[in-house]
Amino acid sequence: MLKKICVLILILWMLLPAVDPNYYIRRANLNYQKIDDMIVDLRIRSRMPQATIPDRETVVHFIRPDSLFTEDNVPLMIPGEIFMMDLERLVKDATSLRTIELDDTKDDVAFVEVVKPVEGKEIIFLAMIDTLNWTLSQMKMIDKPDMVADINFTQEELFPGIFLPTEIRVMIESKETAKQNVPNPRGAVPMTSSFGYVDLKFSNYRINTLHTPDTDLVPADTAGPELPLNQ
């Protein structure tokens, strides 16, 4: 009898649905919601297919909910979600949203697949969320059959309880059949027309300066007791 009960429990457990992907999205988005405004120094180093783009340094400004601009007024040419870290914006208008279970998934990692229309095409986004710090650690963007982009985020606790990216690397592979050597101005490994990358490095964050003028947040490694946000 006990054996039958154990088998029944195991079967019921196997039939349980995966965790609602919206739970992971909303939980990770709590970090983003602590930021009402942000100023950060940004250095961009890129190597795009069949293009030579000089390195660039600028200052990025963000004001909630969706004001994003640079001090030199030059477009970033990169999706705003990368800078605003707003995962709920990512899943808006999605035609499919599900949790992906992988055999070798660690206990502190969750995968969420998002399918949404972008410029008349359905794009697949696979987000890897760190469930210890509740930050976005990796994302794959698949534009069948033309392009695949792998985005890796290095995020650190720069303010008490607030994780922000210090580096983002976007690796891009197009599905062109004809590959052409492209001049490489930096003297590294020769690139081909089907491959490219963008490196983003962030420093000197200033956050919530418009909303907490009397209680400026200090970096986490020098902070005393945690300061309240949104006074």
C-alpha cells in the first residue's frame, strides 16, 4: 500500500506544471523597479559584419518609464531593454511565454523563453535568470533564419540591494552563406562578414538623483546601513 501511495505521489509531482514564467520575470524585475532615474558612463567597442565602427564613449541618461538618451545625442543602435533591464517590457505583446526545463539546469538558474513579433517577424528570446541575485545573466535572441545573438551580462551589487551591469557583451552571428574577410582595424583575429560583437562597459553609476536629493546612494562597498529609496 505504501509503495502504491509513493508511486501516486511521484506521478502527481511529474504532472505538476512548470513554475509560471511570469513569476521569474516579475521577481527579477524588482531590481529594475528600484531605479527611477540613472546616469552612467558608457564605453562601446564594436566590430560589426562588413563595417568598421570606431570605439565610442558617452554618457547615458535614463528616466522612468522609457526616457533614454545620450549626452551627445547619438543613437545607441541597441535595444533599450538592454539598458533599462525591464524584463516586463521584453515580454509585452509576446505570443508565447514559457519556462524551459533543461537536464543540466542548476538550482539557482531559470530559463524563460519569449516569442514576440518584431518588425513583422517572430523573434525568440531565451533569458537565463540568476535566482540567487535575481538578475538577468544571459540572453539568446534568435531571428530565424537570419541571425542569432548571444548576450552576456556581468552584474554586480553596486548599491545596497541593487545589481547593475558593469559589462554586457553581444555576440552576433548572421546566417549568410557567403563569407568575406573584412579589414580588422584592431589587429586581432580576422573577422568574417557573418560574425560581429558589441562590448559595453559601464562605470560611475548615479541613480535616483532626481528623487533622493537629500539621501544620495553610495556604492555598496562603501555603504553603511542601507538607505531607503524613493523618499
